[in-house]
Amino acid sequence: MNNMFCFQCEQTAHGKGCTVQGVCGKKADTANLQDELTSSLIELANCAENNAENTELLINGLFTTITNVNFDNESIKELTERVRKNISCNSSFDINTVWNCDEDIRSLKSLILFGLKGMAAYAYHARVLGYINKQIDDFFYEALQSLSKNLTADEFLSLVLKTGEINLKCMELLDKANTETYGNPIPTKVSTNIEKGPFIIVTGHDLKDLEQLLEQTKDKGINIYTHGEMLPCHAYPELKKYSHLKGNFGTAWQNQQKEFDNVPGAILFTTNCIMPVKDSYKDRVFTTSVVEYPEMVHIDENKDFTPVINKALELGGYKEDKKMTGINGGDILTVGFAHNTVLSVADKVIESVKSGALKHIFLVGGCDGARPGRNYYTEFVKKTPKDTLVLTLACGKYRFNDMDLGEINGIPRLLDMGQCNDAYSAIKVASELAKAFNCSVNELPLSLVLSWYEQKAVCILLTLLYLGIENIRLGPTLPAFVSPNVLNILVEKFKIKPITTPDRDLKEILS
Ligand code: SF4
Ligand code: SF4
């Protein structure tokens, strides 16, 4: 008998669904409480006024149910109660009706729901910086309402693509929020080494949390290190101006249990991806925003980071400078190649393509994860010919971002565009290049080789499909929630394909 059902991420059990306990560590009771929260959010969308308070509940609720965000039953129950209080008419919906319906409809509804969860995370980060867009907010209601309706497969398919369309607007809004608040990212070299003395590691995605922590620690003799998806923060002028923002700690999220083992510093999780916390560092983990984990100290919306600061001072850090490296042994990571920087050298790129010095551009990006098949991406990048560029973003880049791939006409061959939401930068660059070459994005010498793990990757994929981008290679496995019929549509309409081997895929792309 199933105790739970969840198949929203790439590591789902047996490629089908987690039914006893999540591979991510989520227990059945937590999964079921998240389902109750999701059901209540759909009821709220159906039966409440579209206003700021309810929109925030929808966004926070969806974000809370993303993989590796919230493992804390009490906070999920409390949020569900707040949602229920605002439901103003008789409405009853159970998300299990989606999990148990016809597999194609389930697949299409899942694409909408999981895409919406990812988009909620991006909307959340834009919102904390004061950036709100009515069309985006309204779509949360429309899309959630659709999950309780009996629409046709075609109607759901068009909503799937609309999710991608609205997510593009949402990523654009977040880009505007980040760059207007913190400046346009500029190329910056980041060390992976840790200096002696007290330090705090900040992980997740939230720039404002990092800024507030930097302010609160600037005269405390504490160094700050980014981790995971926070790495691109080093490139923002208004964040890099803090001299105690020293470098980046460790590699991608799935290595945290090993890398945080007995670490003599405090760790602040601003968003996903938190993994079950081990005894050897549980006294130094702090959460904030929608992230919560049982027994860990949660920093509330007042953002007083004193407990994190005191813990860092108490632990004292390493006694001597500590050398750490990326997974290929490199200790310098270069970030800051968002659209503004890349487009400032667009002339050089165009000239290099025309002269034949640059033959192809790869976008190798997306999530990292624990599956062994993910070394495909390291091998793929290692094998890209010297006359090609590699654009990258999100945490999958930790598979290769410590390698020096050299340059083409002064342009580094490996260009880190930022976090997963900065897929917007890649889209902007691709569409500007297409304009310059007077062709469509699909006609550019550009190939997308993507990795996915959780729901933010789903909304980005839907945006790429909405834009009509073809021939995307996706791995390490295809989503369990995509039914064979829906997969056929994606293959026929968008020529989406699974990754095979680096050699085979490279040969096929370059031929
Ligand atoms: S989030 Fe992923 S690993 Fe966790 S329960 Fe759901 S499918 Fe399983
Ligand atoms: S890229 Fe994906 S897996 Fe990695 S931290 Fe961002 S959302 Fe999570």
C-alpha cells in the first residue's frame, strides 16, 4: 500500500514515484502534508479574491512544496491553516485526484503544477526586492484553477505552453529586480579556498538575504562564502563591494552532507536545496524564508542574523587557510557572464563565427544531482572542440566550472551566466544573435544540452518549448511524470531527445 505519492523530481524512486519515503529524505507524513497544502492552494485559487495577501499565499505555498525546501511538518501545517482561513466559498479539492487520473491528463497537469512551483520561486525572489507583475500574479490563479477542471488534452497542452510563456516574463522580472538592485554582473574570479578565522556559508538563491547578512557582518571579523547557486552573487557590483565576501565553499548541493561534515562555520540556507541534516553539523545550520527543517533555528522575516553570527564566532573557523577545489581540481571559478556582458562582446562573437574561428556554441546547463550518469556533463564539456564556446548556468556547472577551457579571440570558452533563473540571460543572448544573423534561434550554431533535477528546471524547459526551441538534449533521465503520449508530442513538435553519450551527442550535433 502506498503511504505517499510524489514524482516531481529527477531522483524519484525507480524512475516512477516515491511511495514509501522520498529519495530526497522527505517522509510520508511530510509528503502528505505538502499534498494537503497543494490541494488547499487550488481551493484558494478557486475560491478567494485575487489580492496581494492571497497571491503571496499561493507563491509561498507553491515554493514550500519544491524538492529540498521544507521538511518541517509544523510549518507546513501552519501555512495550510493560513491558506484555509482565506478560502471564502465551499470548495473541496484533493490533489490525489490528479495523481490517480488518466495518465496523459496527469502528465499535462503535472507539467503545469511543477512548472508553476518553479515559477513561484522566481516570483518570490523578485517580490522580496519589490518587483511584482500583475499578469504573472494572475496566472497563478488561472493555472491552479485549471488543475481542478476537466479540460481536454489540447486545452491543457496550451496551458503547459502558457506556463512557459509566463515564466519567461517572471525570469525577466527577476533579472530586472536583481540587476536594478545590485547592478549588472561583471566577470569576476572567485576562489574556492577558505581563509582562516570565523566564517558563514550562504546557500540557496536569495540575493537580498545575502546582502542583509553582509551588512550585519561587515565589522564582525567574519568572512562570508557562497555555496551552490549563490556563487553568481560575486559578480553583482552591489554585493562584490563587500570585502568580506571572500569566495565560494564546496561544490553543488548534493555534496553538502560530505562537505559540511564538522565544518567549523555556520551555514545559512536561503532556499533549496537542503538535504537531511547530519548530526555532525546540525548545531550550525540555520534556515530562512520558506526553507525549514525540524529542530534547525529559523530566521524570521525580520532577518536578524545574530544567531548565525554568534555561531560563526563560537565555531571560530579553520585555524589555518584551507585549500579546497572544484571536482576537477581547479581553485578559481569565473562568474559574471550574464546577458549584459556577453552582449557587450556580441560583435566579437559574430565576427568569430563569420571568420570560422568559432564553429559552435553549446549551452550546457541546468541542475546537478546525485545520479552517477551526471558525469556525462563533465565529459561532454571536456570533449567540446577548441573552436566552440560553452555557455553555462545553474548548479550543473559544478561538474566543470573549475576547468580552464582557454579563449577564442579573447573570449573565455566557458561563460558562466548565473543561477537557474538566469536562463533568461541565455535566451536573451540567443535571440540577439539570431537577430544579428537574420535567422531563427533554431538556425543558429547553438545546441542546448540540459540537465534537470527539480521543478525550477521544469518551468525553464516549458519556457524553451514555448519559444519553439528545438533539439534540446535532456538528461540524465526523462521526467517520470511525462507519459509516453505526452513525450511523443514533445518529440514530434520540439524534437526533444534524451542525452546518450558525450561522443555520440557531440558527433551528431557537430555534423
Ligand atoms: S521530491 Fe523527488 S525524491 Fe522527494 S519524494 Fe518527491 S519525487 Fe521523491
Ligand atoms: S540549479 Fe536546480 S538543483 Fe541546482 S540549486 Fe538551482 S534549482 Fe536546485
